Amino acid sequence: MRNLSYDPVKRHLLLEKLLTRIEDGQVEKRYWRFRADRWYGGIATADCVGCGLTCKFCWVQEKVLYSPASVGAFYRPQDVASRLKSTAAAKGFGQARVSGGEPTIGREHLLQLLAYLGVHQPLDFILETNGILIGHDRSYARDLAQFDFLEVRVSLKGCCAVDFESLTGASPEGFELQLGALRHLVDEGVRCHAAVMRSFSSRESFRNLVERLSSIDAGLAGSLEIEDVIMYPRVARKIGRFGLRPVVSYRPDEVPADLV
């Protein structure tokens, strides 16, 4: 049977050509909404367009995932920073993030955004990423190390390479890139932690993952954040189409408080 998996690095880089552009020396990127959200105790959020992984449990609307060039609008990094700061100020939040897509697509845009956020008492910024591009190029981690208000959260798609391929459709080598991102970040002195989508993995593979994280850095195992699938209606329909059966899941209104 022919292997239909895709190269996750190539897919990220191809999407970058669709989702970013240069205007007046600034790298603009597509975003589809800005909002205040409940996670992390309250966080200002900019939802960008596009991700280089096609996760079968993703909560993002399909038109955003599969028609990224026709969704949202281009924003300059300073405009994104301004919107995040104003949302945080209005809600009394002390932190911000980019979500809804993969924020590392468009490296110069992200670095310019962080530079603008770093002016005048910066917000804490949580970089939620799948880690593929950081694992692919260690210099990305080196660039991120200049921002001391940054915490990188690498979201692992399953507990092993087999889980990764099953959940994303990408080449299983992508899982090693995710772990490589954590290794690069630790080596470059960037604050980071791992999160893992556990809902579709066995207990044994979870234990093995904890051991692998410990081999990179003891702190990574201790700070591991557990993600379980939230059964938003579109997510439930989506995983049903793929025949996935989560071991653990939550309804949107029943997510435990310690996971929010």
C-alpha cells in the first residue's frame, strides 16, 4: 500500500508562501480573529491562519484549515501586538498568545511581533507551537532566546511516532522533530514545556514519552501538560469520520478547572 503521509516541514514552508507577505519592510501574516479567552486563567489571543499539520482532532474550523489563503486578513506585527495589548488591558490579563494556527509559520513576522510586545512592560507571551520548524532549524530557538518574557509550549501530537502519524497524517519522523524542538529550546536556554494529546495513546506509550522527556531534561517530565480532546460538535464529527475513539475526552462545559 502506498504511503500517503506528507513531509511536515515542507508543508509548513509551503504554507508560509501563502500566509505571509512583505509590505514596507514588515512581514505581514494572515489572522482570522482576535479575542479574550479563558485558558491559562485568562489570556489575550490572536488566531492566525494555517498550520502545517492536519490533526484529525483539531478544533479549528475546516475553512480555516483547508482554505487558508481565502480566510482572514493580513496584519502587520505591530498591529497584532497592539490588539493583544489592548485586549489584555481591557480584561486585566497579564499574558498573550497566538493560537488558531501555527505561529512559527512566518519566522520574521513572529520575531517582529515579539519585539513589539517587548516594548514597555511586556506581557508574558505563551508560544503555542507544534515545534516542527524549531526542531528542523536550531537557529529558530536561538532567535527566540532573546525574549525573556517568552514561554514556549510544544504541543506533542500523541506520545510516540506511531501516534503522531495516525493523528496528523504526517510522516512519523515529525514526532522526532517535535522532541528536537524541546531539545533545541533547552540547549538555547529558552523557557519551555511540553504538552501532549494523550486521548488516543496507550498508558505504555505515555510512560515511554515521560522517559524520553526526562532524557532531554528532567524538568520537562515534571512540567508535562496533559491535553485531552474536547468534544466540540465539529471535533466529535471529525474524529468520528476518521474512526478515532478517545480514551479520555471532555465536553466543552465539563473541562476540569485544573486544565483551563
